[in-house]
Amino acid sequence: MKGLTGRVLTTSLAIFAMLFGAGNLIFPLRIGVESGGHVFTGFFGFALTGILLPILGLMAVVSFNGDYQSFFGRLGSWSSKVVIFFCMMIIGPFIAMPRIMDLAYEMVRPFLPSMPLLLFTILFALVAFIATYRLNRLLDIIGKYLSPAKVVSIVSIIVIGLFTAHKAEYRPIDQMAFFWNSLLKGYGTLDLIGAIFFGSIVVQLLSQYSNKKEHIDLSKAVHITAISGLFAGLLLGAVYLGITCLGAFHTQGISSLNEGEIFSQVAFRILGNWGAAVIGFVVVLAGLTTLVSISAVVGEYIQLVSNQRISYAHSVAVVLTACALVANSGLTMLLVYSGPFINFFYPLIIAITVCNLLYKLYGFTWIKLPVAITALISAWFVLVPLF
């Protein structure tokens, strides 16, 4: 029992660390801003897609031994390659990575008001490239300290913010529409896609506790992942709920700002100048660590699809250059243009995840037809309002 408890605890903390990225701060904060005091309505909608889905995704990919190629392979050779490509671009240079850059910029802008976004993204990309290509070991060491520092910083804001909270301004809202809108905001975390590609890490972690060093019983691995995911989900839920409350109680007069600016201003309001500086520093460094990790994953993917014709250094350089270019649109524009694409593509990943989980649990073999139907429905709901 002690061994199982240790596995669950270690895996729970690992799952929490993998899913709680710096970019995830902005979505529950915006839900709090829009809640009109109805915090729990928005939080429960967000939790379904921002917490439950990634845990199910981890369980599903662990059942494929953490191999995302096999996970998507049931779609067929050509289709799986297309889906994997889009997943890599979403968590890579076109959405997730530039979002991290833009959030980092919003955190340092109050202290460096004369620094333009273009210069910041160039410097950030350059540091990330050096760290990815030359300083992997050093960055691993930094990351071990940054993850706890990030969590401690965010928890500090939440605790102090709750004790100093103003009374929420309740206003009538359409709670069903707000619930649905919050559920869609959970797509924006991109954690389901991230979880699928993090599955191999969870399998490696579990195999360290197995008597067979190179293999672990998959049914047992899925079981441990489910229990660990429950505890990780509770941790994530507590943090997300706290951030949602900050958005409801501490954003009077700044709700028109973009999400990064709001978080920066909330830090100033709760912790003062020095506290906000520390929070900003931690978020920037944590974002750098995440950026480097994703750069390495996408860089290796580009190497793979190019049959090694493109070197690792050139792959990473291409990824970071594209990321910096996209980031220069700014956080507000990035969230606007990426929203419809995520809202279309994410349900497809959900359908693939559910079909694969049912396949492993109950032998459910269908996947192409459910995904195709999901694509048609998703396209209808996303594209029709645009015309």
C-alpha cells in the first residue's frame, strides 16, 4: 500500500506540473471577470473541459503505452499525420508558444514600459534557443525550482487575494450561456492535446516503480493514472477556483484590459509593486522553461517528418522564429484569431480520445465515422456564426 501511495502521490504532482502552465492563468481569470458574482457556474463549466478532459486524455494515451503515434494511428496513416501536425502547430509556434511569450511580456511591461513587443519577443526567442540548444541540463535544474516557485507564487496571490477581497458585484446574467462559454474557454488551455503528448512521460514515471523496468502492466498503469489524475484534478481545481475568485473580486475597473494585463494589475493590487515584480519574474522564467520544453518537442517532430534533412538546431530556430512572429500580433489578437480554430479542432481531439478510451475498455472499434460526424457538427457551430 505504501508503494502504491508513493506512485499515486508522485504521479499526481507530475500531472499537476505538466497541466498547470503559465498560460492557463488567463482563462479562469477572465471567467471570474465575466461571472457577475456567479463564480461556481463558470468554474464548473471550465472544469469539465480544463480539468476532466486532460485527465481522460492521459488515461487514454497511457493505455496506448504513451505512444501518441499509435493513439492517433487508428485514424489511418494519412489522417493521423494531419492531426498530429495540427496538434504540434497548436501547442507549438502558432498558439500555445506565442501565448506564453505574450503573457510574459504583459508581466514585465509595467517595469519596462519602453520595451516594444517586437524587441521582447526577439530576446525571449533568442534566450529560449540558447537554452534549448546548449543549456538543457541547466534548464532542467532551473525547472525543478521554478515549478514549485510558480505554484507558491500563485497560491500566495490567491490566499492573500481572498483575505483582502472586495464584495463581488452581482449582476443578472444568462447562467446557461455563461456556463457554455466557460466550458469553451476550457478548450483554450489546450491541456487535452498536451496530455496526449505527455503520456509517454507518465508511462516512464510509472515504469520506474515497476518490477519490470522496461514494461508496466497497462491496466495497472491506467488505474494508477486515473487515481493520480483525480488528485491532480483536485489540485488544479483548487487553483483554478482561486484564480476565478480573483477575477470576480479584484478586477473592478480593469475588465476591459486583455487577460495578461488583468493578471498583472491584480498582482499589483494584491501584493504591491515588489510582490508583483516577484510574481512577474517567476511567471516569465516559468514560461521560458515551458517554451523551451515545447520547442524541443516540436523541433524533434520537424526533424522526424523531414527524415533528418533538417538539423535539430535549425528545427528549433524555425519554431522559435515562427513563434516570435505570431506573438507580435499581441495577446488580444492571438486569443481572438485562435478561438474559432480551437473551437473547431478541439472537439475532434475529444472524439478521438473518447473513442480510443472506449476501444481499450470495451473493444469499441469505431473511430473514423464518429470523428467525421464531430467535424461536421463542429464546423457548423464554428463557421455559421462567422458568416
